[in-house]
Amino acid sequence: MSDSTTVGDRSGVNRCGTDAGYHRHRRHGETPCLACRGAHSTATRNRRRAARVADIGRMVNVPAQILTRLYLNSTVDTQEATEEVLGTDFMAELVDEFDRRTA
Ligand SMILES: [Zn+2]
């Protein structure tokens, strides 16, 4: 039985649907399956986000209401930088909540 017909190995370390599974496919010259491509893309996104956060340096806790107010009153460049780190969906969620509270 070849690896291409096996869903992961017996140890479960390189099983399909994981980043390790994606790299197993690549090592064996295979086209990664959909589950592995999804896991790889999520892992890559998370690594990039972690790298961006590491570049920024020290983290602080800020009340969501204050962060949102600062975000809404900042330049477009600063808003985009904020979205890059915290995510567009997350910032949209904060703005919606801010709008509901201040309506
Ligand atoms: Zn796979």
C-alpha cells in the first residue's frame, strides 16, 4: 500500500488534514489532498500572523471599547495595520458592538 492511498501513517503524526500531512504529500511527490491544503493554508496564515505580532513587540490588554474608539479615529493606514494584526472580521465585530453600545 503506497502513501498516496493511506490516510496518514500509523502513528497519526502525519495524518491527512494536518500541516504535517501536507508536507508528507510534498515529500512523496504527491499533490496534497484538499484537507491537507486547508490545514497548510491555516498553518501558514497563523505563522504569518504570529510573525507580525512578534515584530510589533510588547502586547498590552486594552478595553475593547477604547481600542475601537482609537481604531475609528485613526488614519486609514493605521486601521489597515490594525486589521492586519487583529483581523478584519474581528475589527468589524468590535465596530458593530461599539455602534450598538453608542447608538
Ligand atoms: Zn492529505
